[in-house]
Amino acid sequence: MVREKEGETFDAVTDPEFRYRQRYADLIVNPHVKETFIRRTKMINAIREFLNERGALEVDTPVLQSIPGGAAARPFITHHNALDTPFYLRIANELYLKRLIVGGFDWVYEFSRNFRNEGMDRTHNPEFTVLEFYVAYKDYLWMMETTEQLLEKAALATNGKGTVTVDGKDIDFRASYRRITMYDAIREYAGIDISGMDENALRGVCQKLNIHADPAMGKGKLIDGIFSSACEHHFIQPTFITDYPVEMSPLTKKHRSKPGLVERFELIVNGKEIANAYTELNDPLDQRERFEEQVRLMERGDDEAMFIDHDFLRALEYGMPPTSGIGFGIDRICMLLTNSASIQDVLLFPQMRPEAEFISASATH
């Protein structure tokens, strides 16, 4: 057990490899770890209460999907023996929740366990939790105000106040948050106006800024790379990055007054995205064209491009009302509200490479 004397701690286990592999031992010897997970549950309960009080309905959607939709990400693939059919672990639940809006629900939400077959670092785990919700007859402007209210409540429930200290920086989750368009952010922090640039010009910008740009990257990914490298880390206080290029947002409604843009925002806190929201695209013809463009990107070698979901297109043909939707990275929000340096610190059992001695032992039995 950890011993304390005159404010000093002795015998604490600090090796991350040991702590994450043997969380049971970590919980025994490091009391603060248990407190982190108690605070995580308080945070989730507060968010659920916020939504329930406003009339939202919690639902469940499939984890095994025949088409991995709702995000641009590389999926895990598995196989259903009885159906002799490949399936994918979900990368997002977005398209199923929108089907429920088509079906007549006004506000649905789900705490979704998602899986993405990508890299691992201090803010990425292949298995992670996202809260998504969709609300009929609302837009992304309404969603910004709702996001501020939700996160302020979550901060109060987790820490008893609307501000938190992260890496020595005081971050204020109380409304309201700064808003800046993506193009203005790039203009402010990279010193370049990319509005109106084609793919070749954007590649030139990436070369100038020493940003990697491989041939499979289309216009959307090039702009995303510029923003991520040159801008994202500057936004410490909660900031809404708004009005994205249409090429970056295949599921988002075109902007009501700005040609070439869509009604989308991402919320950046402490240099990381923690939420992504749209005024949802509900035109089935426009949606089909966006999906087809994703297929062309896939043919160029983009292994994160979206598949065409024909059933979702059929659902849109029945008619989806004007809708706003959002996805929150629950693990990243928890990292902020508990001042945790790594996503592994807020997951009870983070993914680890299997231990060699256990693999060998299993192979001999």
C-alpha cells in the first residue's frame, strides 16, 4: 500500500506499463487513480442528466455494422460465421441515429463505444467512448450554445467549479466560448489565405509549411493538415472553429450564405479537438454526390474515406427534417476535467500490446 507521512507519498507505483497492464494493482496502491474514475462517472452522469432533463431519449445502435459509416477512419474488420459475411466494428454511430430522426424521434443520444484501427498515443486508443446526439429542427448555432451549457455542467459536477487547471493552465468551461472560422484561424496563425485555393495550391502551402502531403490526400485532408499543424495547438481556452470547406465534411449541410463552405464546428480545448458538430445534410441527392466523391478518394488510396451507405441514402429519401448533430470525445473531456496527461489514465483497461510470456504460454496449451 502507498504510505503517506507529513504530506509526502512513499511506495507509489508510477511505471505506466505496470499501471495500465495491472490496473487492479494500480487501484490498490494509488488511491488517486480510483478518484479519477469516480470523477469520470460523475461527469458522464451529469451529461446524461443534462440531456434527459431536456427531453432527449437514450438509445442503442449496432456495434457490428455491414458498412462502417459516420466518420472518416480505418475500421476493424471481422467475420460473421453464420451469415458468412464480413462485418466492421463501428467507427461511429451517426448514420443510425440519423435514421431515428427520419423515423420521427426529435432528440436521440447514445454513449457509443467506437473502434478505429489507427495509431495509439496519449490522446488516441483504438477503443474509445463518444457521446453523439441529434436534434430535429435545430442548427449548428443552437448546438454551440447547448455545448457550452453541457460542458459547464459537466465541469461543475466533476470539480465543483467551471474552471480547471490543466498542465498549469487555467481553462474556463463557463459560457460563452470564442468563435473563429477555419479560414480565419489559418490566416491568423499560418499567415496564409487559403480560401479559393485548389488542390495544387494547397499542396504548395503544405510544402512551404513542411507539412506532409501524400498523393492520396484530397483537398479536404490537405486543409485539415494545414489547420492541425499550424493552428490547433494555439487554442487553449474552449474555442469553436466554424465554417469548414465542403471537401472536409461529406455529411454536413452547405452553408446558408458562404459558397464552398458547410455549417460545421469543432470545439478545440488545450490544443485538441473534443467535439465535432454539423447542421446535418438532409438532401439525398447531395449526400449521394458526397459519398461518390469519397469513393473516388478511396480509389486514390485514402483508406479513411467513407463507404457509400445505400440504406442511409434510402432513409434520407423518406425525408429527414432539418437537424443538428454532435459528437463529443468523452475520454478527452475526462482527461481535461481530471488533469490527466494521457487517455490511458482515464480508461480503466487501455489497449496494450499482449505480453510475450502470456502469448507463449497460451501457444503451449
